[in-house]
Amino acid sequence: MRTGLFCVLLCWFVPAFAATPSLSELAESSRWQALLHINPGATLRDKHQSYVDDDTFFFADSGKADPLAELEATEQALRAAQSPARCRFPARYRFLSEQLGWQDAAPFSHCDDYNEWRDAIHANRAVLVFPAAYLNSPSSMFGHTLLRLDQGEDSAVWLSWAVNFGAVSSEADNSFFYIYRGLAGGYPGRFALVPYVQKIQEYSHMENRDMWEYTLDLDQSEIDWLIDHLWELKDINFDYYFFDENCSFRLLELVEVARPGSELLSELRFAEVPVNTVR
């Protein structure tokens, strides 16, 4: 009888311990790879390394090329309660807390800036917006793509937020110089979150461009992943390339963070034209 009881208890507890994955397993997971923007082979540059070109995005010195080293350093930085690193990387904390079973009722109670931003940026619907081509602008001759975050299906679009990725260029750059540096990767690229009404004024009213909308099939949890990761990308630099690592390509990376395993970046491409992103 005692032996039978022991076996029952053993069978009860062993799966619980075995369910916790190792850090090496987590480093290979699609969610962690997406959070680091690891290139799975979608472009020839930075293959199997992070697309992020900013040291402040990594805890480990080798974090850009070593997802496991970055995960180990991240785990050390985020484990302590009241850690400032939690305020900087809420999506990474969510990932580790879910996978490693961390129990903290208020992990961001000390993060005033993040909490204020998160209270303002909330949404329950994500929409892919495709402004058509604008020949007077070299950067928009093939069109453009951005994400719109809506607060509700019936809410006014001017209350929504726009997620945009673009090159950080100088107003002094002429069209020829812009194209040259855009092709050669001479500009850093950054994500920006702005009121969507600004994009309506820019694309529709000022440039008279058609704007096509496609609602994405993302649930609330997936949208929350995307928004939290946008905070992590604040003022973070990527390389910008006009043909492939452009506005459309980076949006696909964001969707991979929201829904890992979508395989939107599984195939090698030499160009990412906005209309192909829509397809």
C-alpha cells in the first residue's frame, strides 16, 4: 500500500518539475528568437544573428550573436524584484515569468514611466494599413505599410495609434542621396508610435494617397505582446535597407513577436515590397 502511494505521489510531482524547460531550450524557442529579432535566414545579412544594431538592447556582450548568452544575462537581470531592467524589458519579463514559473503579483509596480505609457497605449485590434505608392517620394515609390492599433471595433480611428518603421534621415538629404544611402544601409531605422490621425493627414490629405486596411487575426494576448515589445524598441536602432530590411520587413518581425511560428520570415528574400507583405 505504501509502495503504491509512493508511486502515485512520484507520478504526480515528476511531470511538474519536468515541465520547466532549460534555458538552452528556451533560447531556441520561437518567442525568444522573435524578441531578439534573430534572422532565421530571411536575408543574407546577419544570418542567425539579431537585426538590432544597438548595444543598449542587449545585456550580454555577445547577445547579438548568442541567444543563449543573452537569455542567461536577461534572466539574471530580471529575476530580482524591483529590478530596473523589468521596466525596460516587460515582454522579456513576461516570457521568462511564464516559462520559469516566477510568481510576482506586481512585477512593474516600480516602473512609473512604463506604467504611464502602457495606460495610454492599449488596443484590442491590430490593422495593417497600406498607403499606395507616392512617386514624389523615393522612399514611397512602392507604397508603404504600417500598423494601426485600435481601441475597439467601433472606436474612431483618430483615437488609434500608428506603428511605423522608417529611416532616420536628415532634412538636408536630397532625393539622390537618400536613395543611395537607403540602398547601402547608410541610415539607422527606428520604430515610432504616433497618433494615427497624423498619418491620415500625411498620406490622405497632403499626398492624396489611397489607404487600404486589413484587419489582422490577432487576439488580445498577442496584441499585448506586440505593444509591450514596442516599449522595448523605443529609441532602438536597426540597419535600414530600402529593398529588404525596410518598413514592411520590420512589421513582419513584430507579428512574429505577437504570434511566434507564423513563419513570415522563413524564406530568403532579396526584396520586401509592401504589396507582397499585404499578400
